[in-house]
Amino acid sequence: MDCKAIGWALREVTKKDPDSVFEFLQKWSEVEDKNTKWIIKEGMKKLSDKKQEKLKTLIGG
């Protein structure tokens, strides 16, 4: 799995459909895996501050 590419793709999709990316990341926030958590942190960078804070709470970061 190429984590960097996934994070980049999520940031790009956020430009067009931030709500879908947020929902996608919310679902994956339940997975207890360090790579998944890294992808979420990278993928959420273009989301609104409010959505980023919500995701940080969900992943414990």
C-alpha cells in the first residue's frame, strides 16, 4: 500500500467533494492501524478546520 499516494488522492478529491472525503475518513477512523491513521491525517489536510478537529478526536490525535 502506498500511503503517500492515497493521502495525495484524498486531498485532491477534497477539492471537489469534501463531504464525501470526510465521510470516508470517518468510516476508516475506526481501524486500529498506524498506516490507516497516517493516511487519515494526510488525507484530511484540505478539509475545514471543524472537520479536521472531528477526525483528530476520532483517531485520538
